[in-house]
Amino acid sequence: MRAELAVNWAYRVWSGQRTEGRGLGRSPLDDRQIALASAALDRAAERWSRVAEGETLHWRW
């Protein structure tokens, strides 16, 4: 469950969704972890944006 919360929170921060207020609680990530996750999401978005219509993106984790 911790990993799911961390991934969800990183995406929430990266995509500009609210991170404060009713129902959200504390961030499961510190500033360093958010920066690392945001950089990884930026790289992924950049790769995805270069995929042309009808092409496939293969990414091995």
C-alpha cells in the first residue's frame, strides 16, 4: 500500500493536482523523492510525446 500511495502522490504533484486539503493527509514522500519522481515522469512524458500515431512505445523497467 505504501508504494501505491507514493506513486499516486508523485503523479498528483507532477500533474498539478491539489496536495492539500480535505481527505489528502500528509505526503508519503519527502522533497528529494518528489524531485526524483517528477524528473522520471518528465522523461517518460517526453518519450511518450515522441511516439507518432500508430507507433508503439516499448519501455523496459
